[in-house]
Amino acid sequence: MIVALAAGAQDAPPVHEARLDDIGRAGRTDGSGVFVVHRSLAPDSFVEVTALDTGRIILAAVKAGAPLPPDRVADLSGAAAAALGLPEVALVAVRIRPVTPTPQDQTVLRAGGVVARLDAPQPLLVALRRRLPTPVRPSREMLRASVSPPARTPKPFRPAAPVAVAPATGQWFVQVAALSDGPRAEQLANSVGGVVRRTGTLYRVQAGPFATRAAADTARASLVRRGFGDARTIAPN
């Protein structure tokens, strides 16, 4: 590993971005879209993120954020953590590498969608976990210097029970995300009680249906609190 977690150091040492292979622990941050706040990479770049617990791999944008405490290499947005299948815990083990996505993938990421890659094989995950640095026990000064908000446990999303409506009125949905990976879209749809609609090369995940606009708006607000900041209500056809 080129960049190691240094005890008592706020900033990572300078590293040529093309060679960076960061393995460490990541926290959570607020904001919409699939992105990370990294301790050294420049905003508006892109990274490949591997979850060492689940083996899932996604691409994510890099955004500016508050300085990170010394026990973290990055913070993940709620949507990024959900796409990686990570639980609601304070810190998770990740691998982060700079990448240059295709123009199509960059368009998906800038629109708040998920770009997934094939899961990492178990032998690779075992090797990567061995490279995790020993956690640093923060001092009182480190804790005071940290400006990241405490991790919050959002309320579970419970979609309203479907109510039969006349065909002329239609049904309301909440657009959750646009993914380029069909199986991942199905998994996300199942987790929000929704459906998948394919449009070209994208799989649009929509929660619902809901009988009224008010029910759909309530579900959208719950999804935003879970990290899907770009969720929006869709009117009946």
C-alpha cells in the first residue's frame, strides 16, 4: 500500500494519484448521489471503491468535504454505502483507487446513478483485509478536531400498502436511482419495495406504486433520509 494511515497525522503524504491504492476505513457523510470524500484525492475526480466486507465494487465521484479524522481514508455518501451493501455502522473497511470512467459511466455518476463492477473474488478480499492498518485510538485532541457529524441510524423505509385505484387515475412512483447493472437494480428495488424499468442501457429503480401523491411524497422523504437525495416523485402516466 502506497498510502498508509499515519497515527496523529491529519493530512496524507503526497502521492501520485495514478498509483494510489488506499486501504483503510471509511465513515459516512451527508449528501445526494454516489460519491466519496477522500483525504487526498482532488474533487471532481473518480474512484473505484471496493467494500472489503461484501466484496462489491462501484465507481464513485470525489467531492470536497470536511477534513477527515486520522482513523479514516474517506467518507461515503449514503447512496454509495447502500450500493456497496454496507451496514449502518460507524466505520467500514474499503479499498479506494483512482480511475478514469468511460464518458457514459461519468454521465451516470453525475446524474446520481450507480455504476457497479463485478464483485471482488474471495482470494483478493482475503489479501486486501490483511493490508488493513491497525485502528488508531483517537486522543481527546483528535476527537475535538473531528468535524464530521456522528453516524445516524435512519428509520427503516416502509412503503405504504398498495391501494387499488381506477386505471384512469394511474399510480404514483418515486424514482430512486438509475443503475447500469440489472441485478443490482433488482436488489435495490427489492430493498425499497419497488420495481425496475429499463430505459436503454439504464435500469431505473422506482419505489411504489402509491395510490396518492401524498403517500409517494412521504416515501420520497424517507428515501432522502436514507441517502437517496435525488429521489423524486413521478406522476401517473
